[in-house]
Amino acid sequence: MGLKSKLKHIVSFLLHGETRPVVAHITYLQADRQLDGKKIIITGGGKGIGYAMAKKFKAAGADVLISGRDEAKLKVAANEIGCSYLTLDVRDTESFESFIDDANRILGGANCLVNNAGISLHENGFLNVQEEQFDAQFDTNLKGAFFLTQSFLKKRLETKQDEINKVLFISSETGMTADERPYGLTKAALNSLVQGIAYRYVNEGFRINALAPGVTVTDMVDKQDDGNLYCSYGITKRYYLPGEVAEVASFLLSDASNCINGQIINCNEGKTINARWK
């Protein structure tokens, strides 16, 4: 356990007493080929939620291509999952057209895009945010997702395929509440974008939605891998697992969810509900 984690554990003990393991009832559905015919691009697919989604989608019958900046990690992940990969920096908007072309060639025409790549720099409040931190998060979380989706839609509209195309954004529960830091602001803007383009392009054959997970165990979360999902600020006092998010994502990319469009689905057990008695 690192010094930072030890200090957090000591503070938590002083405030709340010793934490006990959290009992979480987690079920993963057996893959049933519900994604047959889906050809899916996932940004940030080499680890965390992106990796879990790629693994789930592949098991459910989809052809999957993961992308990211670290080719070594992508290659390992792709070999483990049995999928394709391409390197992509989502801040490099000029590369998007050629990236989509390459992905279409590899997949035989991608019909689903999952905007998962994102960063959080965990600044300690509004007054501590530096301009370079602001720009890095807006360029990655919002600008990159905006223009990659634009490139994807343009290509799909050109092909005039008689099928439903899916776009899924990975937002965050922070986008559902007021925030003072760039990460939360990017996610709130992303939620608005989802609803705007979902409404505009529904009759063009697109279904566009977002998932807003609670605090999920990934590289962005300072949590020791000790098997204990206890989270002091969760509504049920637990962290979430990438595989749980992947289950919901799989449903949203399937044809069973074609009636769902422009929705931001919270995966946090209702933490962000604005209850009167909260």
C-alpha cells in the first residue's frame, strides 16, 4: 500500500472506524450472440472499462477494434480478447478521417462507435486548476469525442446502409451534478451533446446514448486491488467494476435497445438522484 493510500486509510479510520468488506450482488449475463453483426470501434480499449467492454462485446458475437495511444498495451489487450487494434490519440483530430477509414477496412464497415477514452486530473478544487490541465481534459474528453463521432457519422451517412448504427459515450456521474473542475464540466457537456445529436439523427438510422458510471475501479481511481469494494462516498458504500458497466453497454449496442435514444443512463445505484430528503 502506497503512502497516499495509507494516509487515506488512516483518515477514514479516524472518521468512520475500520471499514468492513462490502457485499455486492454482481451478476454477469452469459453471452448469447446478441451482438452478431455488430462491428464496434472502442476508444481507450486497452484497459479499464474499455477493455471490459471489448471483452464482453467479442464474447457476444461482435467484431471489435480497440484503440489507444500505447501500442504495446493495445497489442497485449487485443491478443487476450481476440480482436483488432489501431493506435489513436483522440486529441489528434486531423487523424480521425484516416482512422475511421482504416477501422472500416479492418472491420468491413464499422456500425458502432464507443467513445470511452478519457482522463481525470483530480485537481483539488477550482482555484487549483491550471490552464494546461483544463485543455488536456477538454481536448481528450469532449473535443476528441465530438469530432471522432462527427467523422463516424459522416462515413455512415455516405454508405446509406439500411441498418441501425449505434454510438455510445462513456460519461460519468459527475456530469449529472454541478461541478467546478474540468472533468465534470466535460462530462456535463458530453451529456448535452448526446441528447442533441441523438434527436437530430434518429431518423437517419442512429441510436446515440451514454453511460454515466459511478466510481469504477480503473487506473483513474486511487484504490488498492485488495478485493474490498468499500467506497465511503458511494450510495451503497461500494466501488463499481468495469464488467458491470460493460453489461449495460452490451445491451445498448444490441438491437434489443433500438427504442432507446438520447439517454444518459447512470450506473451508480441512484446516487445522483436529487431526492427531497437527501
